[in-house]
Amino acid sequence: MSTAAAYAIPAPDGSFEKVTIERRELGPDDVLIDIKYAGICHSDIHTARDEWGGTKYPCVPGHEIAGIVAATGSAVRKYQVGDRVGVGCLVNSCGKCVPCLAGEEQYCAKGATWTYNNPVPETVQPGGYTMGGYATQIVVTESFVVAIPDGIGLDVAAPLLCAGITLYSPLRHWNTGPGKKVAIIGMGGLGHVGVKIAAALGAEVTVLSQSLRKRDDGLRMGADHYYATSDKETFRQLRGSFDLIINTVSANLPIDNYLRLLALDGTLVILGLPDQPMSVTGRNLAAFRRSLAGSMIGGVAQTQEMLNFCAAHGIGAEIELISADEIDSAYERVMASDVQYRFVIDTATI
């Protein structure tokens, strides 16, 4: 084992503190990465505070990792020391099931290994569990490392490893492009990246947000239209308008209201995970052959495709760069929707 400095939370109601963690020794297929930046995702908060249950402590979150290759195993061919690389939500999968063979490792039938708070395969580290990117270094199997093109700064690229691919994957799956009308629900850490990507894909993009507070930002990032969902007239005016609606918020929304905004054969995709079950009226699905679907992140190959696309179109996340000792306050600000638009930790401060 080797060691790395990290910031960990010791208990659900604890505060982050600097610790030393173990990283596995470099194997033949492994890449050692000096982490430069780590984004803060809402999932980090849910896990750190054990809101989804099953959190192992001490917990080191972080699955939006951007850094530089520090060393490679003897069998590594894709990367060399000095390369700009990233690691997202996954660090392993079975590699043999139907989803894995299709490049959809995130849906691994045997269960993918997530970047943090997940059991490590017994063959790698018996009894161990993964620790994420709020750290100075990480060791990852070559096939789960992606290259970050020179056209994107490492700091604004970090959130793309989760937020970016979470939006890019459904936009691509539902064939977003010229002639398509797409609505993004929520103008936050996920939503703002979705606006940029959907616009770059050539769609007509509408933001549906609780208020018009971020309207100028939305239009600057590529939205064609911006509506407040607190205004009941919005739902009357936009009925039957969209081919695709992507919901990025975790609140329990009145889903039927949004289904009525779909055109014939339109789809509403759920990304945000609300606390309570959703209520849906069947006739709102049947009326125009509408669909209600869900999506996660994309696979490794699609994540690389997304990064290349973002580099080609000058897309990066809008970030606030913070030091490691600001993680607790950043969590509180995320919960209060007080961030423009994604916090990124400068790991040089760990």
C-alpha cells in the first residue's frame, strides 16, 4: 500500500478533517494520478451524511477527479507520465456482462465499483472500500481513466466527469440535435452543463426554473428560452412543446404538469432522485404516446466522447474554486442553492 493525504468525514454529523489514507500499490494495469481538482457533487453530500444509507466511515467522497499521471503500471499503454486525465463515478466493473460488453459499465449486471464508498473487489483489497477524489492521489485501472483534452482547463473539466456525462448521456441517447426542442428543468450544477451541451448539439433549448433569477446566465450559456415554473401560465403556454425534457432537480415535482409539456412521442427523463415516490397519471402518458424514463451517467467510452465534444465546443463547468478547509461550508451552500454553479476543490490545499 501507498498513502495519500485526504479530507474525510468521520460520521454523518461530523465535519471534514485531514487524514492519511491508503492507496493500493500500482499494479500492471494501473495508473497513479496526482489529483489536481475534485468537484463537489450533490451525491457526495447524500453519501457523506448517510442520507442514502450504508455509508462507510471515514468517508472520502469525490467522483469528479481531474489530474496528472504520476506513474503507470508495466502493462499500461494508453497513458504516460504527465498526461492530463480524469476519473468519474466508476473505477471498475465485471467487464463480461451484456451492459459492460456494450460499453455501458454503469449498468453492470454484477454491480459496478463506484469511485467511493463501495466495496473493493476481494482480489484487489480484501475488506476494503473505495475512497474518492478529495485527496492528493488515486490509483485507478487504466480502462477506467479518461483523457482530458488540452482544450479544457482541469479545474472546469472536473465537474464534467459526473455532471457533464450525466447530461450528455441522455441527450445523446434521445438523439438531441437540430430540429429538436429540449427543456432542462433546473439551472444548477447539472442543469447549466446540460444547457451548454444541448445548445452545442444544435437543439432549441428551454430552461424551466423555479424563478427567473438565473435567466441571464441561462441565455448566455446557450438557452433560447427561459421560463419560471412558479408562473402557472408557463404550463399553459408550453403544453405539447418539447421532444425531450430532462429533469435535473431532486425535489418532488408535479410530474403530470411536466408530462403535459411533451409533444407526440416526447420523453421526460429523470436524473434528480427525489426523496418520495413520484405520482403519475396514466392518461398523461397515453395521450401523446409520451414516455417517462430515467438515466444515470454514461460508460467510459461515452465519457471520453463527451470530453472530446466539450473541448471541441469550448464547454466547461461554471465553477467556484475552494480550498479543502471550505468543504463543510460548501456543502451548506449547495444545500441552500448558493453556488454558481459547481464547487471544485483545489487539492493543492489538502
